Amino acid sequence: MMGETSWMFCLFYIVFATGFLFQFQDFQNLGLSPENLLTNVFQLDLGSEQLQFLEFHLRKSCGALLLQTFLPIGFLVGFSYFHVHVDQQYPSIYAFWESNLPFQVSLALFLGLWLLVWVVAQYWTLNHFEHHPYVTKLKLYAQNGDWKSVMSDINTEFRRIDKFTICTNPIERVVVTDNWVIYLGAVPWKFHLAHQSDVTLSLIQSEHHNISTEGQTGGTQFLRIQVQNGKPNCESFSFRLNSVEYQNLQDKLTRQIQNIQNIQIFKTVSDRFVEVFKEAVAQNPKAPAEEELEACIGCMATEANVKLIRRCDTIDQENENTSCVNCYCRPMWCLNCLGKWFASRQNQQQPETWLGSKCPCPTCRSKFCVLDVALIES
């Protein structure tokens, strides 16, 4: 029978192990990251990531893997301590282990797993990490087997301030330098390397989230980029990035990102709102074309195609200045520019209220809402 303290330890350890494995921001702030523990607790010299980028991650990947595989052992040892000394369910640690065969088997298995990982990590470090999974990928680009020159070139490019780094999540990262696209995964065998001259990048997926963990107003759009590697024996891979970083990524690449599926990329909350604004206006009754239409005065690239016709019957009894009124302006704006104007006149901290709000006409300042916007029949 488990005591109250043992249950609390189980819950605490599950939270701790999950946070350590996935490196939530709070754990990083507390210093509970693999590199911090390896450097400050175990006094291992990982080197400088800025000066020796790949050497740093070669050492870190081995140490982090050993720490992660030790987590089950830490749980078994910790549970036995709390169960015996705090809850006092057994007279001694020896009595606990002697009477719990499943714990004995589990401890033996996890110890065997940790020892196996330790042996593999030692094998990887032989001859200056000759057998490490990272080095295996580097050798594919080496001339005459000189993979260290490839590593040196990558380190040199990483030191430059114009590199582009994408933190796809707390445990995965993409680094784009002048010539390389590097994917650092959560485990050593999730490392991918591609020379920009060999790859074709494609936009394959878009995800929309109403809540942003980074505090972005109006939610977040995430894009998934497929990196197709044309070099023989080199694996292709994909990664996710925030849509606001898309242009920065494109600027750093030597090749254009293909968008075969014509996925709409929203760089700001206003861009996302304009699409919703267009969909709402498309459901309104259309207005007949009564005169020759001119170019939109907002962009001068598209024909003016909307007219404001009051159809909203709501009247604010407390403040008549906020009620919709008739607009007598001739068509001068396109739907896209009017949507941008509508968004710019709203409370930028409450984008969820924009669609139901009102806005002054950009020409005469008459109040209107989305219901008053009519597309002109062609």
C-alpha cells in the first residue's frame, strides 16, 4: 500500500521527468537543462557553442542521453527511499527491495539500459567522435574522407552574426547559415545536415492556433517546411516555424521556398483578419455597378470593388456617434485595402472583437460595420 508521501513523490517525479525531457521554459530558467547540469554539476567541459558549434553538440548529445536514461533509475531509488523512510512501510531499504520482485526486475533492466547507453556513448567518443551519428552525416559531405574540414566550415559559418536560428520547440532547433541547413533533434540520431545547393524546400502544411505561447496578438500560424535533399544517401527532413519568421528564413536561403499548395501565409494578425473580413463581406448582398470604376486609391494596383451601403440596424442609444450611418462616397477602395484599414482602426489588444466592431469610412469618416460593406457586381 502506498503512503501519501509516496504518491506525492510519484506525481512530482512525473512532472520533473516530463519537464526535463521536453525542456519547458520554466525548467530552463531554473537551470534544469542538460548542458547546465553537465557543466555545473558534473563539471564537464562542453566547450563554447559559439566558437565550436558541432563539438559542443557532440559532447552535449552524449551527456544528455546518459542523463535522460538515468531518469527511471532515479525514480526507483527515490520511491524506495520515501516509501521506507518517510511513509515507513518497510523496516529497511533492503526489506523493500527483497519483497518487491517487479522493482528488482525494473531496476536491473534500467541499469542494464543505462550501462548499454554508456558503452555506446564511449564508443561514439573514440578517435575524436569518429563513430558519432553526427559525424556519420558529416562524412557524406567530406572530400577524401576529411569530415573535420566540413565540421570546421560549419563552425566558421555559425560564428557569423547573420546566421538564422529557428527554435521549433524547446528541444529541437534549425540553424541556417550561408551554405548549410542544420537540424538539431532531441536525440543524436535526429541530426540532419543539408547543403543549400542540394535541397529543395517546400511549404507543405499550415496550422492555426488562437492562443500564442509567445504573446502574439490574435494567435499564431505555424508552417511546416519540407527539406528535400537531392544528395545520395542523405535523408530529407521537415521542421516547423512561426509564420512571422518565414520571410527571414527565405532571405537566408539561396533557393525559393516552393508553395505548390498555395498556402496563405499570415505574417501579422492584420493579415489573418483581412481573410476573415473578406469571407464575411462575401456573404453580404452585392451592389450594382452604377458608374465606371477607377483604381483603388489605397494600393493603385486593383480596381475599386466595394461600396458602403448601410444595412446595419443597430443604434447605440447612449452614444449615437458610434452607430452606423449612411455613406455617400463613390467606390474608391478595394476589399483588401478596406480590410486593412478596418483592422488598423481597431483595438490592437483585442483582435477577437474586430469583426463585430465599427470603423470610420477612410474618405468621409462615416461609421460602418462589416454588414455595410458590399462587393460591386462586375
